[in-house]
Amino acid sequence: MRIDIISCVPNLLESFFAHSILKRAQQGGYIEVVLHDIRDYSVNKHRAIDDYAFGGGAGMVLQIEPIARCIRALQEERIYDEVIYLTPDGELMQQKMVNQLSLKGNLIMLCGHYKGVDQRVRDLFVTKEISIGDYVLSGGELAAAVLADSIIRLLPGVLNDETSALTDSFQDNLLAPPVYSRPADFEGHIVPEILMSGHEAKIEEWRYSQSVKRTRERRPDLLA
């Protein structure tokens, strides 16, 4: 898979993809992440990429021309399954959506900034709009990082134990059950005996019941 991220501040993302699982995923050839600076596609010598909004009002708008030039340059090189715009008014990101995106080949992620992008970018180029929550960030870079991370960790071979992702919260509309590690007894707080029994069937039954209980208590909407 290849993910191209278009941003006016791509340096914000460099460190995020240079460590831990995401770094190993790139080194292992499971994913290629390429960052693009919108300013490199500016149509003027000052590398300006924003301007005032027609009709007035506070805040600047990312212009269509540099974004269009960037997207078109990428699309001349390969076919993209989705051109994703990260925006607060997009479809709310959920695990089912992430699962589907992890099966794609090439993705473009466009990060908004200021008051967002010229609407014509969304009309002409964007195929999917995604929000990571009902709040507003300074730009779409953090949202793109969240989305990319959630996708990359699902790619076969990225995690040491590929079954790990399948037992995460939301995979079956349930929250993950409690987990424990050594020591078994910490200041009188003891790991549930069932987890040390070695009986796999009973352990899985316990984990499922705990997932249902936790979901019912914390996110009953998932059980509706």
C-alpha cells in the first residue's frame, strides 16, 4: 500500500512516521508513506497557497490551484482508490471504515488548514471525507496521522501477532476486555484466576463476557 499525504505543514508528520510500528512497517516494505508540501505546487513566486474567502469573513482558504496541481501530478503516476479529505464535517471514522480502507492499494490524504479548502477541491477531486471526531483541530495533519496509523497496523505482517488487531476494541462492535501481565499479585490486587488456568475455551468465554459487560457499561450504543 502507498499513502500520499498532502499538507501545507508536512514537517509536522515526519516524526510521527519515523518511529515504532510505523517505521518498521515502512522498512519492511508493507507501506510507503510520502509527504507532499502544497507550497511546492504554488502558482506564484512567493509560494502562497491561501487567500481571502469570497464573500468576506474571518480566516483564509486554501486555494484550489496548488492542490489540483499536486493531486493531478500524483494521479498521473498511479491509480488511487480514494482521495480522502480530513474535515470535521466528514463521515465519522469508525473501525469498519478503517478495515475497508486497509484493503485498498493507494490512498491520497488531503489535510485542511485555516478555514479549509476551496469547495471546488471537494467537488472535483475528493472521493471520501472523514472526520475523527466532533471537534476542530488547527489542521488535518493530526487527523491524517490517526487515520494512517489505524490503517497501517491492519496490514498483514505489520504487527508481530496479526491476530492482535482482530481482538481490538470495535472489531466486533465490542470494547476490548481487561488485560493483565506480570506480576500476578500486585499489593494484593490479583489477576483473575481464569486467566492463569490454561483453559483456552474458558478464557475466551471470560474475555467475551467481559467485553460485553464493558461495552454495556461504557458504550451501550454499540449494542443497539
